[in-house]
Amino acid sequence: MTMQPQTENQPEAAVSPQPATTEVRGMPRRGWLVVAVLVAIFGGVLANGILGRLRASATLRTETDNLAIPVVSVVTPKRSAPAQEIVLPGNVQPFISSPIFSRTNGYLKAWYFDIGARVKKGQLLAEIETPEVDKQLQQSRGNLATAEANLKLAEITKNRYQDLLQTNAVAQQDVDNAVGTYNANKAIVDANQANVNQLEALQSFEKIYAPFDGIITARNTDIGDLINAGSNGNPRTDLFHIAQPGVLRVYVNVPEEYSQVAKAGITATLTLAEFPGKEFPGRLVRTADAITSATRTLLVEVDVDNPTGQLLSGSYAEVHFKVPGQVSTFIIPVDTLLFRKEGLRVAVVTDGKAELVPVTPGHDFGETIEVVSGLKGNESIIVSPPDSIVSGQQVQIAQQTAGGATQ
């Protein structure tokens, strides 16, 4: 009876070790799974790092390539107007200007007008004392009176001898002598009369008169000054300067390239610094019809009415001419030009690449310049191109904001 429990427990003892064997066998599988998961995670991290580095490297290469492409700003050439304006410096001169000299020597007795005075033609400006001329004139008149007396006596003698010759009371020789004496005395009278006339003319020069209507612009002498007419080789005395400013002559040197359009009759306007915003109309009246070799310019005259005398002679003015354009040209900024040994060039962007285009310059306007050939008008011209730029080089056009600035 006591053995049965043992017999019944034996199978339980024989069966109990099997589950333990199953747990021991399952441990390596879970380890391998963990290892596989760790390997997969590590491989994913490694692959992700490698791919990230590859992407970063590719991005860096792309950015480097993009940075290697220069970013440029471009402009489009502007077509010049059919009629263009040229501005040239001009010298304003009175229509008539003359220095007033004396024709006789003496001392200034009086002057009647000073600078700025408006005078009429024939008005007395000054008087000169000429005592030497006065004495010479007095002596010449005395000589003339003596010669006239001798001529009267010779005439009486001649007439008497001619009457006596009709009755043969005198010889023909005596008559001829009387006639010769009369003719000689008549010549002496004529000579003395001419001398008197000359001295009277010199005496009349004691009074200085205005030669035309105008303004006294200078007075270079005063009472008591010695006046020299220049007859003895000494410098002449400049008494006054008189100018007629009712119409002004403005002389302008026009560059040779405009000489064919600077014709008499074209209009012009004057601007002066002392009259900001105001223009004075004028007209080109004549040209020199010759190019000055020293300056390669054509001298022209522009007349401007100045009835109130507002414009002052001797002023500096800017003269604006409207001249017709001879050819269709374009205007571009001067900082678009490239100076190469082959000639003047501009860099034009075509399909993302730069192309150097030769151009022919025209007139230089300072910040802009005229191009007479080489452009069609629809080009995108690079502003301030680098000196190293070459044809075929890739460029990137900068974006422009609404205000025209580049980004």
C-alpha cells in the first residue's frame, strides 16, 4: 500500500524536467532576434548617416557650383530721341562794344558820365585841353592870312600885266612871271588852308562824344590825367568803354560732329546760374563756316534779345540746341562698357551665358553714353561686368524688386 504513492509519483518525476529543457533551448533564438534587431538598427543608422553625408556632399557641390556662377544685374538699352538736345558753354557779349580813345594829346578837362550810365549817340562824354594844338592852330591861321594877302597882290599884278599885254606895253615874259607868282601864292594858300583844317580837326577832338547808344562799362581816366593819342609811339589812353546790350551775341564752339546740323536759323535757349529755372530764347544767326584746327569746333553766333538789360554782357551761359538725330542710336550706362584690346565691348546675357558684343560709341553724356552701332535694342546688358568675364561664361541674372533694386 505504501508503494503506490511512489509508483504514482514516479511518472511526475519523469515528466517534470521537460519544460526546463524547452526554456534553455528558446534563449538563443531571442538573442539572435535581439542581435538581428540591433544589427538592423545599426545598419539603418549607418546607412542614414552615409546617405545624409552623400546628400550633404551633393548639396554642397550644387551650392558650390551655383556660387561659382556670377550673379549679374542687367539693363535694356534705351533708344535715343529723334531730336536730341546738346548743351554747350557760351560767352555772352554785347552786340556792339568799343573802347573810346582820344585823337589828340592833352589833359583831361572834365568827364560827364561814369560806369553804368546810359548814353545816347552824340552825347558829350568828356573834354580835353590841348594848348599845343590851340597855339599851332593860331599860328596856322596867321600863316594862312599872310598867304591870302600875298595871293591877292599876285592876282592884282597878274590882271594888270595881262591888260598891258593887249597894248604891247609889257613883254610876254613879264606877264608869264606874274601868272607864275599868282599860281605859287595860290598853292601856298591851299597848303596853309589844309594845315588849318587839320589843326581844327584835332581841336575838335578835344570833345569826346558817344559813338552809339549804349552803357558806359568802364572809365579809365580822371580830371588832370595826361591823354596820349598814340601819335608819338606811346601807348594810347583808353578813356571809356561803351557797350550796346539791347541785343546780345552769344558765341559757342560747336563740336565738329554737330557742324552739319548747326545751321543758321535753328532755335536755341540760354540758361544761366543766376536765373534758376528760367530760359531765354535765341536764334543761331551765323557760323564761321570753318572748323578751328586747334579745338576741332565750329564757332557760331546766337543772338538773344535783351531789351530790359536783364542779361549782363560777359556772363557765362549754357546754350541748349535742339538738333535732329542723324541715325537711330541707343543710350546705355557707362558702367556697362568693357575696354578690351580688341575694342569696346558690352556683355550681353543670352540663354544664361554671357556674350561679348562689340559696339561703336557716340556722344558721351557723363553717366550714360550713346551707342551708334552694335546693338538691336532688346539685349540684356550686364551692369558693371567683371573684367574676367568671357564669352560663353554662365551667369545668373539677379531678381529685381518693384523699385528696380537687385536681389
